[in-house]
Amino acid sequence: MERRTALRIIALGAMAPKLDALGAATHCAMQEGTAWMPADYKLQFLTPAENEMVDQLTEIIIPADAHSPGARAAKVSLFVDLMVATSSDAVKQQWRDGLRLFQEAAAQSSPAAAIAKAAAHEEHPMTDLERFFVALKVMTVNGYYTSEIGIHQDLEYIGNTYVDIFPGYPPLL
């Protein structure tokens, strides 16, 4: 299974229970047909340096490829900022601590090496860095696949259309 396919499966799964989407929704009442991210969005939780680091880390998790742009183009770091800013104090502290751990790990090598180190035990994280990586990856996948780029370019969702033929399956009627 390809990495991007696995990420699609994760994205279509349940949202992370610690994600305070309802809290974010109360701050984001939008008119129908508008994008989730206004053009003049201002950081609410992340510092500019943290935002840059999150932008680099999320792009490593979902990089641009020949099929679609990556997390940077989808502005996933701004999604992270909005979601964490509207979350509980415990989640905010988790992100402050996790970003500090990634900063320290990246200073010893590189952001890519820090991600590789943190992802080494992704199925059974043992360190705080590894546990934070899981939260970062979930947030990255959620942000990417709720963006216009993730939905329309990567998943190629075309909207509510009637499909009467499913390749490999018999006709519906």
C-alpha cells in the first residue's frame, strides 16, 4: 500500500477525540461557498517561528507529488493553528511541549531526521516526541483532507453526483 493511500484511509476515519472541532466551529461560522481559511488569517496560537516549523513538518508528512500539492500548499499549518487555538488548555500545552521537542530534535540533525526518529515507533510510541508525532500526523491528515487541495485535487472528489457505474461491480439496477 502506498503512503498516500494509507493517509487517505486515515483521513476518512474518525476524527481524533482530542480535537475540539465544535469549539473551532463556533469561531468559524462561514457563509456557504466560502473557504475555511480567510485570506487575511492571523495566527492565534502558533508563533511565526512555530508556524514555519509546523509548515516544514507537515510538508514532510504529506509532500507535494506529481498528483497533487502537499501540506504547505494546503496551508495545513494554519489549520493546526486554528484547531489548537480553539482547543483545551491541555491540548495547547501538549502542542507547546511537542513543538519544543521537535525543535530540539531538529536542532541536532534536521526536521526530516526528527520526523523519521519520531515516526520510528508510530504504532507503539514510547517517548513524548513519538506520542506528539502521532498527534501531529493526525492533525496534518485532517487538515490536508479537509482542504480544497486534499479534497478536490488529491481525492478527486467532484461533489454530489449520481454514479450509476462502479468499475468492477455489477450495475445497480
